[in-house]
Amino acid sequence: MSTNCPECEAEITFEEGTEIGEIIVCPDCGVDLEVTSLDPAAVDLAPMEQEDWGE
């Protein structure tokens, strides 16, 4: 299964056992991607985690 990176259009190939919600890294641009669908294969930019700075 493969799809394209929404940031740089590089081909992203899912490894065996990839699950929806998993965070993967684009091998070309290094952006974090969230797997949103397996059939058809799809990814979206992963949500940025907000720092709480101990609050």
C-alpha cells in the first residue's frame, strides 16, 4: 500500500502492520504524518503536540 506525502508529494509506502492513527515520518521531507486510512491508503499531517510547560 502506498500514498503520497501531502507536504512534498513523495511516495509513502506502508509497512506490514501499519494501523490507522499511527504516526509515520516522510522519508524525503521528514514531516510527521498520521495514517488516516488503509484502504485506500491515506495520510495527513500529524497534529502538533502543544507543550503545557508544566501548567
